[in-house]
Amino acid sequence: MVKSIAVPREEEEALRALLRRRQQLTESLVRVKQRIKSLLLYIGQTEPHGLRSWTDKSIRQLENMSLNDAYQILLKSLIRQLRFVQDERQIVLNQLQSLISKTDQQNRLGCLSSVPGVGSITALTFLLEVFNPQRFNRAEEIASYLGLAPMVHHSGEQTPPGKLQPVGQACLRSLLIEAVWMWKTKDEGARTMYNNFLSKMGIPQKAICAMARRLAIILWRIAC
């Protein structure tokens, strides 16, 4: 009745902690961008062209805006925070990739990144958060670990469609869902699979989650 749990090695846990530091910086970056946009909306200023993608040109236009002295100081403070978080996140990522390159995980990382739609960040996050893919014996286990397996509760003879439960690795799950959008764009087979799921489920979000489950299983098999 006692179920075992997987405990990462000290090196694996240290790399995961550094990866999660990068994720924290990403969340901070999102918040400071929201604060800048909220400030512009509050004072009735039009956003510079290109601010949607936060290009360097649009940020320079923000710095050169003619505002009330207090608002000008506030905006420049937010921009300094934005630049700091951007630089710090890149530093952490570079150092993390440097540490990974010194381990035996580099080949696995390259294989994971070769899947269409899976970028280096998604591959790195999958590699470090799963950390020991061989511990999963079935595809259903990795799907459940990531919160991509539907949970079904019923007492009758018919099995109703299940719903995803918000458990597991939330950050990795969101990265996989983002990767699926690119996967179905780049791969004809993935696009056909998505259309089949969509025709059965009728809701794009459900089809994407089903595709994310398939993608997670593919990455798990590659990592093994």
C-alpha cells in the first residue's frame, strides 16, 4: 500500500532550483510589463508602436516620452526594472546552459529540441523537471505527473469524458501547450492529429490539451 517517490540527486535538485529561478524572473518580467502598460493607460498615453513585442526601439520611445515629472520618474524606474530583469534572466539561462553542457544530459537536450515546436527552454524544462524519465513505466504515468491526464469519476457502466485536474508541473504544462501550437504549425502529421481531436471534442482548448499529452509522451520516450 506504500507508494515510493522519486527523490532527485543533489546535482539534479540544484539545477532545478536554478531553472525555477529563471521562471521566477520570467514572472517578474511579465508583471513589470503589465505595470508599464497600466501606467500608460492610467495617464492616457498611447503605447509606442512595437510595444506589443517589446522591441528595443519601442522601449527607447517609452524613455523619451514627455510626461509630468513624477510620471516620468516612475516610468523610467519601471524601465530600469524591466532591463534589469531581462538581463538577469539571460545571465541565469546562460549559466544554466553552461552547467548542463558539462553533464551527460547535453545529448538528451539536443534530441528533445529536435522535435518540431519544442524550443530550448521547453526541452530544458522538461529535462530538469522530469529529471529521471526511466522511473515512469507507462505513458499514462508521465501524463498524470504533468497534470495532462483526464480524471474520471463514475459509478455507472458508461465512462464519461474526464476533466484535467490542476496538478503536477504547472510551468512545464503551460510550456508544452505553447509548444503544441508551434508543433501543429510546423508538422503536417501534428496538424492532422489536431484536426482529428478537434472533430471529436469540438473545443480547440481540449484538442490542444490532448495534443500536449501526446507531445509529453513523445518527449518522455525520447528522454528515456
